[in-house]
Amino acid sequence: MNRNKRRAVWSWALYDWANSAYATTVMAGFFPVFFKQYWAVNLSASESTFWLGLSNAGAGLLIALLAPVLGAIADQAGLKKRMLLSFTILGVLMTAALFLVSGGQWLLAIFIYAFGAIGFSGANVFYDALIVDVAEHEKLDWVSALGYAVGYIGGGILFAVNVLATLHPDWFLLADKAEAVRWSFISVALWWALFTLPLVSFVHEQGEAESVYWLQAANSGFSQFRATFHHLRGLKRIWLFLLAYFLYIDGVNTVARMAVDYGLALGFDSSVLITALLMTQFIAFPSALAMGWIGERWSVKGTILVSLAVYSAVCIWSATMQHASDFYWLAAAIGLVMGGVQALSRSMYARMVPKDQAGEFFGFFNMLGKFAAVMGPALMGVASMASGSARFSILVIVVLFVAGGVILYRVDESE
């Protein structure tokens, strides 16, 4: 790999370092708690949960529906990089704007958060698609794993600093915990913007247009989208992979989103859960790189299947855990395979799609990712209500991993 190609790869990967700060500090960490305890203090717990869920669902649904079409337009006009930057600017500005929202202004907070989530999710569509412009075909696994790895460590570092600031605001010359959380939103916006600059400078999209005729690009994009959607039925290994991915990534996302709630239901202290979340981030950093290396030298599909088996074992084990130390071990096990599943799924898909239609095909890929974590939580809720046991609810997630793994096994890698 020559110097310019290496620089492009690392610049592309640093975008994951950049936007993972939003995923950890804002989406997974502070916003849900701060929304309930600061902005929505006048709402009941059920009302605040409803509005938070509605904003997440609305943002995710909008991007899911638009992603394939926007991807097709970007492919036709060479706009993947420009669209990534447009969504990034939206996300950065909305994240910084959260600093300005005063206590009790829950409607303004949820409005700004929804547009920030649209910026984050929309940018990821084109970030994923750009992998075919920076990575050689034989290096897709390693490059994809590199992106996730640096994302875990980057997001984890800033999240750890922000958690420390909330625990000891006086160390950072801040008045209290609320001020620390508000400044954390500024830190995420700056971090996201700063580490996007290498991608701006050193990642060059193949076929990038110097001037854009938007109406013509939109017409071509819609035409291409309709044609691809019509012919997708004949692309057996692609739709088979997408079906498998939809099932098992639903399980992966459900574990990530429901782990804290599950731990609280079992009576574990919130400090244990935050520590476990940080553990997962830092363990996933070297593990993602290692899984990329294994997939490159052995079998991408085989490595994903082994990872899904580990996820299934973790779900079964978690139904029996009794102590905080068990939760730490489970967090470590998830950290070992989480990055590998995500990175190798992306690189395996990148091998299968036409390079000149990567934006559109990754639009379908990200669309399914946005609809994921729908069946899993629903299955957990039904199982919990039917059995009266939170422990039994986690076992139903195994169905998603097994079903996804069986379908993935039928996808021909070598075709």
C-alpha cells in the first residue's frame, strides 16, 4: 500500500473515531439520562420515554427510507463525500446546540436531538460507501476493522473524560454535574468536527464531480434506484446476505441497547453498568483489528458465524448470572466479538456490490441497520411479560443469532 493510499485509509478510519464520540457520549450515554433528569423533569417517566423513543424512531425511519435513494443520487453524481460532509455539519451543529437548551425545555431538546441523529445516521450511509474508494479489494476486511477499532477507542476516550467530568466537575472548573453534561455536548461537536478534517483533505472519491447538476443527478438517481430495486430479486447472494444481516444485527443491536436495562432489572448498580460499557469499548478496539486479520487470512463468513455463536452463548450465560463480576465477564466477551461482526459484515458486503453503485447498495445495507433492534426488544418484552422473568427474556435473542447464522451460511462467498 503506497503512502497516499495509507493516508486515505487512516483518514477514512479517523471519521469513525470522530463520530463515535456522538454514539457513545450523546446517544448511549448522557442524552437519555439528562433528558429525563434535566430537560423533561415536568414529564412523567412514561411520557419522557415515549418522546425519546419517538425521536429516535422518527430519525431512524427517515434515514432508513431515504438512504437507498440518496445513495443512488450520490453514485450518479459522485457526491458521496459531499453528502457525508453535509450530514456531518448538521450533526455537529445540532450536538453543539444542545448546550444552549435550558432545564425544562424538553420539546426543544428532543427536536435538536432528532436532527442530530439524522446527521449522524445520514453521514454513516456515505462513510460506509466510501470504503470502496479507499481500500483495495484484498484489504477490505482489515480497513473495515480498522474503522471500527479506532471508533471504539476514540469514542471510549472522550466518553471516559466526560464521565470523569460529571463525577468530579470541580476538577474541570465546572459548577456541577449538569454543567459538565452540557459541556460534554460541546466537546463531542468539536471532536467530531476536528477529526473529520483528515477525510476532507485526503479521501478522494472516484468519479467525484467538480460541478453538480442536482436535478439531473436526482433524476438519474431515482431511475437507478428503481432499476436496482427491481433487479435485486435476481441478485440472490446479496438479498440473502441482507436478510441474514437484518436478523443477526438486530440481535447485536438489541444486546447493545438493552444490556443496561437488563442489568438494572437484575438489580445491578448503575456504576457497574457504566464501567462495563467502558470495558466493552476498549476491549473492542484490539478485538476488531484481530477479527479483521483473522477474516482476511481464514474466512470472513466463518469468522462472523463463530462470533454469532459467541453472542448466543453470552445470551444463555447472562440468563444465569448472579454477581457484578459476571456482568464484567459478559461485557468482555461482547467486546471481543462485537467489532468483528460489524466490521466483517461491512467488508463482506462491500465485496459483493458493484463498485460504481456502492452508495446505493450501502443505502440498503444501512436501511436494514436502522430497522434493526426492532424485533429483538419486542421479543424481549413479550417474553418478559409472558414469563414474568427478565432472565427468560434475554434467551429469545438467541433465535435471531441462530436464524441469521443459518441464512448467512447459505451465502456463497466465492461466487
